[in-house]
Amino acid sequence: MRKNAGPAVSVKNLRKSYGSLAAVADVSFEVEPGEVFALLGPNGAGKTTTIEILEGFRSRDAGVVEVLGVDPDNRRTQRWLRSQMGIVLQELAVEPFLSVRQVLTRSAGFYPDPRPVDEVLGMMGLADKAGARVKTLSGGQQRRLDVGLGIIGQPELLFLDEPTTGLDPSGRRATWELIRQLGGEGTTVLLTSHYMDEVEALAGRVVVLAGGQIVASGTPDSIGGRDTGVATIRFRLPDGVSAADLPVAGQPAQDGEIEIRTEDEVAVLHTLTGWALGRHVGLPGLTVRRVTLEDVYLQLTRDPDETGRTRQEQLR
Amino acid sequence: MISMQMTDPTETRRFYGLSDLRLVGQQIYYEQLSFWLNPIGAVFTIGFPLVFLILLGASAGSSRVKILGNIKLIQYYVPGFVAFGVMSACFTTLAIVLVNRREEGLLKRLRLSPLPTWALLGSVFASTLLVAFVQVIVLLAVGRLGFGVHLPTNIGAFVVAVVVGGLSFTALGAAISTLIPNPDAAGPVTNVVFFVLLFLAGLWFPIKAGSGLAQFSSFFPIRHFIVAVFAPFNPGASPWAWHDLLIVAIWGVAACAFAVWRFRWAPYRNK
């Protein structure tokens, strides 16, 4: 049940300050229905404040916010909105002395059309723990229960604030699968994460926040010019060849490999491999690496440098 | 005939009658489960006043209290520990539960669920009062069956005193929870405050009306609550201690206002 046919989340010129500190300074973005959308940024970037405003937990100082077509601050529609949202917070928040089934059954009672408890137990891989007390679960199992509580109401929109923090690799993969499954069912997912591979694996679009502002947005593989930026070609020098013999200029890297940075890797590789074939030598350990999302992220979210340039200016 | 008025499905009322009351009933059930399944909570809340009553009752023997019309000491202890039990359930235990849940993020999560705030907090407070009620029954039963103490001569006055005290100390528990930022401090802080005031209020040894100690503790609600619970047991005086009940209620109302003003859902450690 939706109020509008427009975006699931719409944020325009959002601002929120705590005292003199601007936690969110003029942020705008939209999330389409059924999309998996990621907010990425270091601690203090304004991710949680933004999410809390969307959830209706915090009020905003300025800007226009619509979630599923209604203002999350509007008390008249708040109860309806909360029945359409699922929320997984950063901290594990589950009653320790109840059993897994009791906790899920309790939450199911809040929603008009909940998912059956057994279905959630199965989806979260907790079927054999249904009778166990929450406090006896491992950290990863508690986290999965936490996510299970987020989806028990069959939400239209799911907020996941760092959903895989504290999970082991197989737990992370299982949670990713679940998020993909929910996305496939048409659930809109708004995700925050510190993990670049997670954003890359799940999100259709990503917004990078730093210092309360959006410093980049786009798809995970194009953000920050990843698809067009510099590539790094590396290899070891073949026996009997010196760096001066190479047909393209390369720098010796610290580990003794040769490193070539170029924006035109196709032409450089063609020259390089043609030369090697002609000389009947190999290029041992040859790799071509484009900047990773992590590189872009670290560059984007670096603190303003001593010259006082803003983050956007550093990128130019 | 279907109403021709189109209602907006997203506009929700704050109260849906029976279905909301059923929701509150379910919450009270889970609150009770959560209380009784927590061994430490249940043992401390219910066990402490009980053990004290039994130990003090056994050591009091046939001692009598001159300043209270020469009644048996145990006849003073039973209402005293009924008051202690109510305060322990409503003030100490509730404060610790609220601090823990707030700092674990549980309050925030429930706040963001479709469960209305009044239903969420209402069921927590109702469950607290239910535990206090169980407490009162257990203490009265032990007093009557174990020590032969006579029950309140005026049941109405006794119930009113317990209910006024239960509500006021629930409000005080909620109020003090807002002053404790850290769950590790919740137990020590509330217990120290509570036990010092209990001691000064004359729970262990009856204190003379008009003495310096009585004047000091007459500022706090604990002594007034003990006096109000004791009155219906005291055959020689009026069962209604209106003046004391009024002071307990004033503390309750003030605590309520303070709790509403200071209450927060998010953990303190998140700013």
C-alpha cells in the first residue's frame, strides 16, 4: 500500500545541526521503489542522522522529506508509515531473556500483515534455534535475528544500518542473499555500510557522504570516475631486460615490479604485449587494476587538507 | 451501506479500541515473560524484601515497639516490607530495566515500530505494577502464615496506599532512569539511593515521629509511603494516612513531569 506513485524516498535540501555542528548540510537524493540504495561514508559523515530523519526518529531543521509519500515527521501518518517500514539499527537490540520465537512472535503482532514467524526463521537460518534464549545465541545469530525483526512486517521500505557488522564471511554472504531476495520481491532497501564490497555487491546506486554533504553519487562501478579513471598495469621485468628497454615509460614499484599508470590501458597494453611477443619474452605477473571502490571512497572522504580545500575541490 | 466518504488509508488514529487493548495485553504478557525469565531480576526484586522480612521477623521474636502503641515489631515489619517490595519492583527494578533497554537500543527499536508510544510505555508500567502486586500478596501471605501477623483492618485504605505508592514510585523509577547514562551504573546508583533513603525512613527500626531523623526523611516519599501502608494495619489509629499519601502523590506527579521532560529513547553513548 503506497500513498504515491513517485519515489520511495525523496530528500531535498535536508539540513540538521547539533549546536554549531552541521551534521547534515544540504543533502538531496531520491530512492526509487524496489531499488537497493546505499549511503556510504565514514563515522560522523551524517549517515545515521539522515536515516534517523527518514525513520521519523529525529526532526530536521530544514528541507523537504517524503518517505512512501508522507512526511515522516507528520504524527497523523506516523503509525501507518511505521507499519510499512522495517528498521535494523546499528546496535543489536533484542530482548535477551526471551526465546527467538517469542521475540519474533511479539514483533509480528505489531504489523497488519506480518510474514509468518516460521518463514522468517527459515529465511534467517534460525529454524533450529527457535526455542533458544536470545542471550545464548552467537553475535552473528543475534544479528540475523535482528534483521529478521526488520523484515517480519513485510515492509515496503527496509532501513539497514550496517547490517553485516559483526558477521562472519558466511553470515555476510547469507545476509547479502537475503537482501537480494528482498530486492527481487520489490522491497526498497536503504542501506548504510562501511564495507565497499558490500555496496558493490548489493546496491544499484550509492551516495557518498562526508562532513554532512554528498561528495559523489552514482552506480558503484561508475562513482568517482571509476569507469573512466586511471588504471594501473603491473608486471615483473623479464630476465635480461632493463626498464629502459621497455616501449612505454614505467616506474619501478617498491616490490621491484614495474608500474604503469595510464588512462588508456588498451593502447598501452597493446604496445607492451606486442613488444614482448616480438622479443619472445614474457611479462611475469601481469595485472591490470582499475581503482577500487575503496580507493575512490578513501579519496572522497579524506579530511580537508591543510590548504583548506573542500573535498570536492580535492577531487578536481 | 458503505460510507461514501473516502478515508485516507495512511491517516491513522492513535487508538483503535479493542484491537489496541489486545496489543497492550500481549505486550504485558511478554513483559512478564521477560521479567520472570530473567533470574537475577526476579530473584532480587521478589527475593530481597522476602528474605529481609523472614530474617528480621525471626530475629524480632516477641519484641514490641513502645513508640507505636506497644504493637509487636513484626506487625510493623510486614507493612514496612510491603512498602519496600512495592518500591523495589517499581523504583529500582524499573529504573534498571529502562536504562538497560535504552542503552541496548531496545527502546529505540520499539519506538520505531508501529506500536504506539502509549501502548509501549503503558505495558511496561502495567507490568511493573503487576509484579508489585504479586510482591504484596507474597509478603502478606508470609506475614500472616509465617508470623501470625493480622491483615489490614481496612482493606480499602491498604489498596489505595499501595496503588498510590506503586504509581508514584513507577514515575520515580522512570525519572531516575533518565539521569543514569550507563547500564553498569544503573544497579549501584539506584540501590544506593534507595537503601540510604530506606534506612533513614525507618524501615529497619521504627523512628519516633518528630525526631530529627523523622523530620529529615519526611522530605522524601519513602517514609510517607511506609507510614501510609502501616496505617491500615494499626488498630489504634486512623487507617487513612491522607497527609502522607498526598506527599507520595506529589512526588509521583513531579517525577512524572520530570520523566516526560527528560525521557530519551536513544542510547546516551550515541551522543
